[in-house]
Amino acid sequence: MQTGVTTGAVSLLAGVASGMSWILATRGVPDVIAATLARLTGSRYVLLTLIALTFIVFAGVLDGLPALLIFYPILATTVARYGVDSLHFGLLTVAALGIGLILPPVGLLLVIVCQIGRVGLAAVFRPMIPYIVILILTLLLISYVPWFVLVLPRALL
């Protein structure tokens, strides 16, 4: 019975996320967001911060995969104009999407974990704060110190 309820809740969230992603994609929202972000700043670091925030928000609302499929191709071409390495941008994207998936109150993974553990979001939020802070600091490190995440891949290649 509990498995059916959990599966139903997850399926409902995934269905809503898929519907929203289709609406956003057909309305050209990713193009508008990419153009707006590029117009807002000439600094690559500010642009990366705004893009990370965009991925966090849309991963929380849509789910990670739809947000990735909709926004990544457009935003990757935008950051390429600023000289951002594609591997660096990919790592930044994955980190931002991961934060969005667990960010209260709408992160899909957080909702699933709370449903499985039979705890409310309010009970989980306060204990998660230190971990979310660590994840955000790591995202900032990835964003502003690209050599930190690129040193190993470059050494191996």
C-alpha cells in the first residue's frame, strides 16, 4: 500500500514536471532566459552565477533531467561566447541541478525521500541547512575556480 502511494506521488510530480517542461520549451522560455542572462552582464562569473541559480530553480520545479534537456544546449552556447570551458560548464550544471533536486520545499528528490521515510518536509528542512550550505559553497568553488575541477581531467587527457 505504501509503495503504491509513494509511486503515485512520484508519478504525479514527474507528470507535472514533464508537462511544465513541454510548455516552457514550446513557448521559447529557455531562449528568452539565455538572452536575458547574456544581456544582464558582461562578466563570465556573474553569468555563471545567474545560470547556476537558473538551474537550481528549474531543477526544483521541473526535475533535473527536463531542466537539463531544455536549458543546457542553449545556455552552453551562451557561455561558450564568454570563453567558459564546456567540461567546466557541464560540472557546474550537474552540481546546480543536484542542489535544485534536494532544495526545500519543492525538490523532487527531497519529496521522495520524505515520502519514503514518512517524515514531513518541515522536519527535514532544519537538519539539511548545513549540508545545503556546503553544497552551495562547493558550487561557488566550481563556478569561480575552474582549474579546481579541470586539473584532473586535463592531467588525464
